[in-house]
Amino acid sequence: MVKLKVKDVEFSYASVPILKNVCIELAESEMLSVVGPNGAGKSTLLRCIDRILSPQKGCILLDERDIKKMSRMELAKKVGYIPQSTTSIFSATVFDVVLIGRRPHISWRSSEEDTEKVLEILQMLNIEEFAMRDINELSGGQQQKVFIACALSQEPDVLLLDEPTSNLDIRHQLEVMDIIKNIVIEKGIAAIMAIHDLNLAARYADRIIMMNSGKIFAAGNPASVLTPENIRHVYGVESEVMDKRGRPHIVPIRPVGKPLKLTV
Amino acid sequence: MKMASSAETKTGMEKRAEIKARYKKFIGRKIIFILSSLVLIFIIAGVAATLGSFPISVIAVYSIIWHGIPEIFHNAGFIMSHGFKEFYQTYFTTEEIIIWGLRLPRIIMGILAGIGLAIAGTTMQGVVRNPLASPYTLGIASAASFGATLAIILGAGFVTGKYIIIVNAFVFALLSSFIIYGLSRYKSATPETMILAGIALMYLFSAMTGILQYFGEAEAVKEVVFWMFGSLGRASWDKLSLMSVIIAFCIPLIMLKSWDLNALGVGDERAKSLGVNVEQTRIVCFVLASLVTAGIICFTGTIGFIGLVSPHMCRMVIGGDNRYLIPASGLFGAALLLGADTIARTIVAPVILPVGLITSFMGVPLFLYLIMRKRKEYW
């Protein structure tokens, strides 16, 4: 079933176009990776889907309802967003940060049910031992898990992740990706992830969208999108793509020529 | 996780119960802190009321207050028609008049100013997500000072008579916050725009105050300087009633926003995705905090440091959850300010120092000590 539909979305910052004619369909329990060079519009797309930015054209339908017609709180109950930038956080315990994720569901007092939800999520992500620690004392990888927990306690149907693995060591990268994959499978959540690491995208995503200059350049399963030709066109990088257990594995070799710039 | 064996599930359940217990204990600690601050205010107030040229014991103080309250309710009609001052001068004994007429107004002003400034500081720190913020960060103190200076040196103001300084200070304080409000409406309310605009206004108003002082009479300039120190010496019941109306209106509204302030703490985008209207929250809280600050400093002058220090001290003890931090820092701020004023009245008695000087003298070493002692990053 189609959970989320992005239809002909266009977005510009002060008349500089960032997104052009972007169309995406996302099913329940599907994990979609968005790849593309810096400035391709990946983050902007995620922000549009969570209505942090409003596209000038096109519409975004969630369960066939236009998100523009929903209240912020209504949207917050359905879409969780984990931004890339971690602005310095106020002193807060891990527990309290995850509890903040319950915001769309509580007005002033948090109930016993909220407490239980937070505990359940902490346990699910295996971070319950940090529950009473201050978030600023944790490592980047641990913090990322806390932010995922915060978004999960929102109980969203759609999870948007912007570079969830940047700045993480390889173990934490895998742990975080496993967590996301598990949530997608177990909870039936649909996830859209902007990601730079093509190999992680290839390994975990059900489907990949490759963006360039605000447009979708290629879309489909990892093997069909992550080809040497596409990578050369979009990134201007010569690469070798190998097959690792049915998933493409990309070895970048050298930059070549100039990456193709799509014109409007 | 779903397929975990029963033994594992059990340890999982145990772990969960343990975390829950620790979380409950943490909340308990916050509540104890809030209650202790209340008790502390009560004790300091009692001690403060005994100080002065006329000796009254602590017990007598509490008893006078205790018996005064029903008396006031009993004669509410008389107070309504003749005023509070007329009432206690007619009905009360000398001791009672000293407590109710002279010492209690000062004490209550200390409590209200402490609560208001500390909560305004906590709110500002949350709004601009910056540990250096205080009620005065956005230029409100300089603006209020300019208003007061205008009244003192030139005698120019929005009203005439004895309230000219108060009204001027209040109006200019709000004027500065409305300028910032306007600017942030025009160019999105990010912490950076707000802080920079606040600093710019601070310089502008300081310069304007400077010009007035430069050309002012020596006596008037001295009065301006005294005003800026901040003092509780000008307390009276009618001022208190105005002050408490503003505080009673704004603080519950700020507290209703504590969840949203918490959400701002994890970053604007995250807060937006949690359904929080970030810019509106920021502006509403900022305007409320400004209103509280203006409503206090127009009566007391710019009492410094309480609004910066009290939130930090409380954050070190009870953490950053604004649902608890706002009341805690308010009450603790009241205790701090009352304590500082008690010292200000006794340290070189019979000379009474302005409390604004003592808050800094007392607060800075205490604050530095806490920062040094605290190993972990609490901010």
C-alpha cells in the first residue's frame, strides 16, 4: 500500500531552484535511500516531506491526505525526522530527550504510559544503560541512537533520516543501520534516508533514488541504480561495481571530467 | 528481541524496573529541591523580618504575620475603601506596623523579584538556547535604564508625578523587546538574530544614557547610578500589587510552554518535527519573559546576576527539564535574592547597600565554585 506520495514537488530558496519535479512513492515497511552529491537536494527533500519547508509546487500525500492540510501536531504523530545537524543540546538526560519525542501525544503531564513507551524504546535500541546519563556525555554513535529513539517515541509511520551514519565509526554505522532496518521490518514503518555512503545504501535499502541538481536521476533497486555509468554521470567519479551477495559494492577509483549538471 | 528467551526477558524486565525506579527517584529529587527552596524562602524571610533598628524576635515575626492575615481578610472592606496603609496604621500595634508596613513589603518584593528574574532568565536561556543568556541579554536592562535616566535627568516621561521613573523604565524596557520582536518577525526568529539585535540595542541605549549623564547635573547622575544598582528599598504595597499582577499573569503562561521549551532544547528542526511551532514559541516566551523583567526592574532597578545564576545552579542539581526547572529556579532565585538583600542590610549596618551589588559579590564566587567543582559538562 502506498504510504507516502511525493508528486511533482518543486522547491526554491530565494528563486534558486533546489528541487524540480520530484516524484516518489513509498510503501509501508519500505526503506528508501536517497543518494546524490552534495547540494543535490536530499536534505531539502526530507525537510519538504516533514513540512519544515513548504514546496512552491506539487504536493505531498500521506495516506492520501495532503500534508499541507494537516496540523503540525497531526503530522508529528505520523512523520518523525532525524536531522543531520546536532546543534548543541541543553543538558538533558537520555530519558528526558526520548520523552520529548512524546510531545505530539502529551499536553502537559507525561503519563505512566509515556514512561513505559520510553522504556520500551530505550530497551529496543539497547541504550537503557545510558537512560539517566546526560546526553552530552555520550559518544556520537550513542547520541545518534538516542535521537532515533526520540523520533521513535513519536510513534511515526514514516521516518526521515538525514545522514544517520555520518561521523560514526564503522561499528556504530552498522548498528544504527541495523536498528533502522529492524524498525522498518518489525513496526512496518516506512523510512527515507539521505545517505552519502553508497555501500551502506546498497546494502540496506529496498530501493534507491539517485538525485542530481534537484532532480531524480535514477530510481530503482540498488543494482539498477548504482551502476558505474550513473555514478560517473552524477558524481563524476570512475568506479568499479562488484556484486556482493546480490547487492552492488562500489569501489570509487578516481574523479573524472566534470559531473553532469542537469539543466532545468 | 521478540524471540528472546524467558530468562533474558526477565532480566530485561528487571532492568526496566530499575531504570524506572531511578527515573522516579530523579523526579523525587527535583520535587524535594523545589520544596526545600520554599522552606528556605520562609526561613530567610523570617530572619530578614527581625533585622532592623527595632528588635523583634523570629517567633514574634511569624506570629505577627500569622495573625495579620485573618485580620486583613476580616477588614477587607475597610482596606478596599481606605487603602492598606490606612488599615494597618489604624488597626495594628507598633510592632505589627513595622512588620506589615515596613519590612514585609521589602521582603515580598525580594521574593517576587527573585522569582520573576530567575524565571525570565531560565526562559531566555531556553529561548535562545544559550547558557550566557539572562533576562538582560536582549537589551532590556539598558532600555529600562535609559527610560529611568530620561525621567531622572530631564524629568521627561510618559506620565508626570511620582511614578514617572517606573513608567518610563517599564515602557522603554518593553519598547526594546518589541523592537526585537519586530526584527525577528521580519527576519525569522533564530537565536542568533535575537542575540545580535539585543546586543545592538544594548549599545544604543547605553550610548543614549551616556549622553544624558554627560550633560546631567551631578546629583541627578548620582541618582541614575543608584537606580541602576538595583535595590529593594523602594518597596511598597501598591507597587507590589502591580508587580504581582504581571508575574501572576506571565509565569503560568511560561510554564505552560515548558514542553515546547524542552523541545527547542534539542534543536529547531527536531522541535518542528515534533509538532512544535518553533518561532511562535520563541517569540511568545521571549515576550512573556520581557514583560516579567520589565515589570520587576521598573520598580527595583536592574538587579543583576540572579537571572543568570539561579537557572544554572538549579540545572546543575535537577537537570534541564523545564517543567521542573522553571519553578525550581524561580523559588531558588527568590531565596538567593532575599538572602542577598539580608546581607546587604546587615553587612555595613546601619548603611544599607543596594542588593544589586551584593548579588554579584555573593553570586560570582559561588557560581565559579560550582562551575569548577562540576566535572561533567552539564550544559
